[in-house]
Amino acid sequence: MSLIREVKERANIVKVAELYGLKLNRAYKCVCPFHKEKTASLSISPQKQIWKCFGCGKGGDSISLVSELLNINALEAAKSINYTLGLGLDPNQKSNYFEINKYKNKQKTEEIFKKWENKTFQLLCDYLHLLWKWEEEYAPKNMEEDPNDLFVEAMHNKDYIDYLIESIFINGTNEDKIWFWKHEKKVVRRIEARVRTFRAIN
């Protein structure tokens, strides 16, 4: 019997999925790692020992799942599962521990980035709403009146913040967001401090 066939028969696909970083819910579903989505469309059948994504259409058994996750062929996937689950089918086989960790680290980085993206987008929207409010509430009543500091801040910053929201977070690419993430941390921190300060005194 081939290693691939033996691994298919011995490896529980639910355990394989969890050990390779997929976060299954009670219904054995999770967000598919092979395409962008917000809802869990990848489903695993413990009875049939297969998986299927109803978003991108990919599916198969435990071998194909690991093959897709680590971008390796079926034999290497079988060897990886054999080592990771400790099946003992090929005790002399070197592990694919590095590839597994590389994939898990990639998943973790993507999760961190997604949290940052959502938090920063909401922060910019909150600040823009404040700027609109300040522009309306603190606009000078006549030409002789000195402009309020909040009105001045609104006039200076509203177009820039609106530009960031539209160009980076709504219509921008992932590369645009990553660039902003890496190079504009000071801008985000200043805005966060500004919004926090205003909320604290109101």
C-alpha cells in the first residue's frame, strides 16, 4: 500500500485541518484560506473525510488539503501529515515542520494585518466625522470673528482624511494598505490620540 493511501486511511481530516492552522467552528466550518472572504465557506465532513469550499470550489481529502496549504505535491503532503500526526508510517522521513510553521506564521501575520486594517479604517471614519462636526459647529459667524481651533483643524485635515479613506481603504489595493501600514504609523498614532483626547473630554 502506498504512503498516500495509508495516510488517507489513518489520518482524521478534522485533526489534520486543526493541526495545520484552520480554525473550525462546531459545524466543522472555517474561513477558506484559498480566497478572500468574510464568511466561513470551507466545510469539512468528518463522516466522509473530505473538505469542500463553497466559495472558490476547491475540495478533496486530507492529502489535497495539506497539498494546497503548503503548496507541495501529494507525496510530500502525505509525508508531512505522517510526521505531524505521528502516524509512524515512515519513521525515517524528515519533517516539513518548517513549511507548516511558515504557513501558520503567514496566517498570523494576515490576521494581525486584517485587525489593523479594520481598526484604522474605523478610526479614520470616526475622525472624519469629528472634522465634519467641527466644521459645521465652529464655523465663524462673520468675517471679523477669529476662527476656532477645531474649525481650523477641520479645514486643514478633512480632505486629507477623506482621501485616505477613499484611496487607501475603500478603493486601494492590498499593496496600498501595506505601504500605509509600514510608513504612516505616526499619522495613525496622532489621529488615534486626537480622537481619544476629544472623547475623554466630551
